[in-house]
Amino acid sequence: MPVDALKFCSHCGSDRLAFRVPDGDMLPRFVCAACGTIHYQNPKVVVGCLPVWQGQVLLCKRAIEPRHGLWTLPAGFLENGESLPDGAMRETLEEANARVRIDALYTVISLPQINQIYMMFRAELLDVGFGPGAESLDVRLYDEADIPWEALAFRTIGRTLRNWFLDRKQGAFPLRLSTLERRPPPPDLAGAG
Amino acid sequence: MPVDALKFCSHCGSDRLAFRVPDGDMLPRFVCAACGTIHYQNPKVVVGCLPVWQGQVLLCKRAIEPRHGLWTLPAGFLENGESLPDGAMRETLEEANARVRIDALYTVISLPQINQIYMMFRAELLDVGFGPGAESLDVRLYDEADIPWEALAFRTIGRTLRNWFLDRKQGAFPLRLSTLERRPPPPDLAGAG
């Protein structure tokens, strides 16, 4: 049973929802026994960018949960009616009041355990008139040596930053496609239970 | 008001749903006046691949709507719990009974008007033991000269195929990122009404 379980049919209001494999399908879905509507649930896209200004990278300190107080690249859920580059620009404006020119798509990370696809673009910060939006406590430019590696909000962000600093040394930024599985348990618990 | 309008709250069953901008948000959402639940709706990912066997491309003739009887590359909605390459492999197996090795991500196409993101991989067909799955009428390998350009199911598929044949001549397949806006009206209707 998925975390985001439906209790009522959004089409007819019935509470007679079964979580079962519909005829001709391969996976269980919420199916309404009253009106027959099949409620599909699919992964969401998180879109964002890595804004660069004179070799420094712009990071945002989160003012919201999850990961309040930790640092992230500007990113958020892609909205209906929006292209990927437009979504990356919007999130950067909302979280950092920062204007960017969106460059190539850079990291694409599948997170099957939480039904998300991260899509991060490289970007050029157009001016330094940035500052925290409503969802950020602080926004700063970081040199590689000062990146708060131990205080990053998400593994996708750490992976994107590590790739970028390595690729910058090589002078090329090929698309980095990967999958992040569930974090392994800490060593002192592995094998227990 | 979006096409996929909610009539009842899936959390409490109330029909007191308003389509409005929640406090602190930027876009209208379905908000339940009874229990306060905000129902977010986001774009879906369509994932698939371009399977190649000895220079020929595998296409499927659709047995389902929309675009029944027209040709497509194997592709479909990414499922919860699935990585992008796994989704591309599953769709290819379901629609064409074909086994592939998934290669690089190749086209990423935003379709903001229908809230979809197409993500197509290059792929190597592993054997010729393919055949139509439940959603296909026919599955065939096509040389470039024989591609049924006038009978393709979706513009995303035509764009992916055109890019691929051009890039093959150049000997390189860079990621192709683009956005498809709504199809312009045919010339004889433009300006009418």
C-alpha cells in the first residue's frame, strides 16, 4: 500500500476503494468499486539548477521541512503547464530571488523509493542581486573549498555538486544519469534483527 | 480549471473543493474546504527507448487509443518505484516483447500543454525474438527509408526519430532537450474566428 493512500474516490466520493491490479494491468492501483475509476499515481519530477557566478556556486539554506536549516541547490516540483527549463528558472527565482540563464541538463537521478526524478541543469547566474525567498533562510555563493558537505539537505544535491566539481576539472560536463536506492542502514545496525 | 478536475476530496470525501491559490502558494490547486487538504497535480513522465538492430529501428503499431493504428517507439508512463532505465525496459517488453540494453538518455521533451515530459533512451535490441504485446497490433524493424513518417502516433516520436537519423550521420548522439508547444492551427483556419 503506498504512503499516499486514497480514502475516497475523487470522481464519485465513494469510500469503496480497493487497492488491486485492474484487468489487463500489471500493477495494483486504487480502483473505485462504485464508479470504476482507476486512480493512477506516478513519480514526480523535481527540477532545479546549479547556478554559477565567477566559479562560485549558489546554495540556499532551507527555511522549510524537510531538512530545515540544511543547504541545497534551488529545486522543486515541476508544475503542470511548465517546461523543464522554465521550472528550473522559476524555482531559482522563488528560493533565491536569483536570475539565471539555464544551460544544459546535467544530472538526472531516479529515486524509485520515493517516486521522484531529479533533473538538475547547469546555469549561469546573471547578477548578484539575489537573496532568500520565502522558503530559504540564507542564500550564498560558495567556493569548492567551502561547500558545507556535511550540511547538505539531500543526497541528490551532494551528488550533483560532486559531479560538477570533478567535471569542471576535466573541462566537460556530460549528462550524468544515475539511480539512488534507499540509503543503506548504518554499519552498527547492518545484520541486526 | 484543469481537465482532470477533482469532484470529491480523496482524504475526507467532501465535495467542498475549491480551485484556488492556497496561502503562500503561487498557483491554484484543488483545496478541500472541509479538511484543508491541498491536492497537488504535477506532470507525468513518459519513458521509452529507440531500439536498434543492425541499423534498423523497432517501431510498434498501436492497438489502443489514442492514435490506434499509428506507429510509435515503445514508451509509456513511468511507474512509482521505478527508475527511468527500468521503465524504458519494461515498456519495451510490454509493448514489443523485446529485450533491450538501455544506452544513454537521448531526447527529453517538455509538453507543457498536456503536462508530460518525454524521456527517450537509445537502446540496443538484444535479439529478434520480438512481437506485439497486448497494446500493439504489429512490431517491425524499419530502415530509415521505410519509416512511416506520415503514420507516426506522436510528434515526440517523429522528433526523436528525425534527431536520431541526423545524429547517426554525424556519428554522435548528444542529449536533445526541447519543448513542444501546442500544435499551430492548420493554415486555412489560422486567423479565422
